[in-house]
Amino acid sequence: MFDHLQHLESEARVLELSADQRHHLTREAVAYTERFYENCPRRPIYQYTDDMGAGILTSPISPGPIDIDEALHLLHRYVDSPGLNAAAPGDLAYIPAGGLYPAALGDYLSAVINLYTGIFAVAPGAVRLENMLLRWMGELVGYPADAAGNLTTGGSIANLTSVVTARDAHSLKPKDYARSVVYVSGERHHSIDKALRIAGFTEVVMREIGMDATYHMRPGVLAAQIDADQKAGLNPWLVVANAGATNTGAVDPLTEIGQVAHDRGLWFHVDGAYGAFFTLCEPGRERLRGIERSDSVIMDPHKSLFLPWGSGAVLIKDRRTMVASHHYSPSYLQDVEGGEELSPSDLSPELTRNFRGLRLWLPLKLFGTRPFAAALEEKMLLARYFRARLCEMAGFEVGPEPDLSVVLWRYVPARGDADAFNTQLVEAIKRDGRVFLSSTRIDGVFWIRLAALAYHTHKDTIDLAIDVICERVAAVLEAG
Ligand SMILES: *Cc1c(COP(=O)(O)O)cnc(C)c1O
């Protein structure tokens, strides 16, 4: 038996690296990082490769090792090359990606120190750090200092946490679901619907409240609908408003909606996944006034704080409701109960989780908040600038003046079907490879969107986008 044990130990000890081995791996990874950044400006924004990554499957997981060179080669060739080059300034599609370098170091250090951040007593410094970040976000949206919150992996989980908390705060039981009513915008994000379904609300009554011509929910219509539902014996429960709708960037009239919701005893949730961090800059704060009236709000650092994907946040104004929905005391955790700070696992479906606050804390500390505020105000101005440039040119139709940093536009050709033309146009722009734009449909109309949110998107990027658009319009007109 001892022979076998010794043999197993010698195999298993491969997992324990010496300092030299660590240095070697780290050097290779850093060299990869620098090649990646150097290469970025030369890469098309959307890269088509021969096999679009399928080659990764030719190297299956196996008992034997490969070395770091080979692993990084696989990563480069099959994983980081095909598809969207998320590190490029010309990413103006969907909600553009960030990827601040200090956040990558935060992830790295977080994995190295590998703290167990589900529970305060286990990693008190880490939980204090995360709760400090959440209190800072709470201040941004005007929440009281004793609000609760959680750093999530993204906005969808944050919306789910909000829906579940709102459900329990109103003591809704399954027998109540079919007569409970949720009030939403036609421009809500689909993760709201998904959260409701996952939370069991397949039979809930959904009311899409009419929007004005600039895609904002109309508070008067909301009030009338709630009153009618109340009169009809239904149970109006939840209002969800946008602080930056994904399609249009529109911020609903939060002050008025908050008033309507509170006067009638509904839970008021604000989806600020894209928009809520615009409270960092003065014009954004102005636009988002009323966000403090919400009972819950979500905001995605991996959108408007330019973090790599994997960071959302949810804030709940009344901490007791959030704890009531998520807290358990199992016997195997009896040694680590309680403490000065709320534990993340008492505010989330998760127990074990990574120390995800570090990827946010490190950039905020190394840069301070000032450059973030400037960047967000810059993006708001860039969106206005882009829209104004298009307005000066013949043939373009634009959507409303942007609330934040999304512009809707399309080209209306003198002859032929505009939807078909713009479908071709957005594909031609993608193939061109210098900037990346996405399209959508609103009230049946095909629009192209420009979202200025990548941290390295500046005026030169917008000027380039205008040039590319004009060239491609000419090319599609000619081909058509
Ligand atoms: C992106 C987005 C979400 C979903 O967030 P994920 O981080 O992608 O899960 C929800 N609401 C809005 C308005 C969004 O833009």
C-alpha cells in the first residue's frame, strides 16, 4: 500500500509548482498579454477564420500534459482570434465590451489568494472591501447607507435576485401569482422575463405600458392601468423601469414612475444594467434623477465601468427584505455565523463564489473615479455628436436625441425597401472590419444602433464610423 501511496503522491505533486516553474508560466502569460495588446489595433473588429474555432476540439482533455507554449498557441489560434475583437475601440455594437487591464490583474490576484468570500468570518477583509464597493454604488444612486447589495456575475442574475426579493417582500405565494401584475416597458430587457419565469411567475399578468414617441414609459398610463387592475380585483405588485434601455438607451421618467408605484404600494425596480453608472457624471446624474426612489436597482460594472465580462451588481434599499429572501443557517456553518458585515451568501443564491470584488476595486483605486466620470460624460457627448453628424447628411434618419450613449439611425434610400437596405448595410459594415454596429427592430422598424461605451471609443472612432458608414452606403447603393 505504501508503494502505491508513494506513486500517487509523486504524480499528484505535479500540481505543486516550484517558484521557477511559476515564473516560467507567468512570463509566458505576460508575453502573450503583450502580443495580444500589440496585435489589437491591426485586427479586424470581427474576425472570420477558416474554422471559426473548431480546431480547439482537436486537442481534447487527456491524461497527459501539454506545455504552456502549446496551450497558449491553441488559445490564440482557436479561441481569441475568431469572432468579435472585444478589445477594439471600434466596438459600437450591442453594449460594447470593456476590459480594463487592472481588472485582469484583480482577477489574477483574486485567484492567487483565493479567499472564500461567501462568508464574512472567513474572509472579513474581502467582504468589507466588497460591501464598501456596494455602499459606494448605493451612494451613486442615492440609496441610504444601510441598503444591502451583492456583486453578481452580471445583470441577469442581479435582476433575478431583485425579482425574488420583491416577491418575498410582498409575501406572494404561488396561489397569488396568477392575479399578481407586473408593469413593464415594451423596451425592457428580456432578462426581466427570464427572471420572472425562473422565479415561478409563468402565470403572472404582464402589462406592457405604452411608451411616448421617444420610447419612454408614460407614467400617466401606468397609473391608470394600476388603478384599473386594482379595481378589477387583481394584485398590482411590481413596476420595472429602464435606466438606459438596451435598444434605445432611453431612461424612463423615474421620479414620476417611482411616485406612481409608491402611492399604490408596488415594488419599484430599476434596470440600470447599462445606464446606472452614468450617475458618476453630472449630465448622467441629471438624466437619472429619481433612481433613488426605487426599491431595487441593478448596475453592471462590466458595461459602464468598462470591466471585463463577469461583473454585475444588485442593490436593495431595505436590507431586511434581501436577507429574508436569501439567508440560511445550516449546521455545518455554525462556526462562521454573523459578524459586523452582511455576508454575500446571505444576499444571493450563491454560497461559494470567487473574490469578485477585487477586479472592480483595483481599477477604481488605481485610476480613481475621475477618469470614469470623464469617460462616461465623453460617451454621452460622442453619441450626440454622431447623431448631429448624421443629421447633416442627406438620406439618414435618426432616432430621438440620446438620453445616454445609444443612437438609433438608418439610411432611407430613394428607391427600394429601407429594411432590406439597412440589413445589407449593417452586414457590409461588419465585413469592412473597422467598426462594429448592430441592428434591432422597434415597432416593426429596422434600425441600426450605435452604442458609444467602450472605454477607448473617442471622437476619432466616431469620425471613422461616419466615414465607414458613408463608404458602405455608397457601395450598397451601387451594388443594389
Ligand atoms: C445587459 C443588460 C441586462 C442583462 O445583463 P447581463 O450582464 O448581460 O446579464 C439587463 N438589462 C439591461 C438594460 C441590459 O442592458
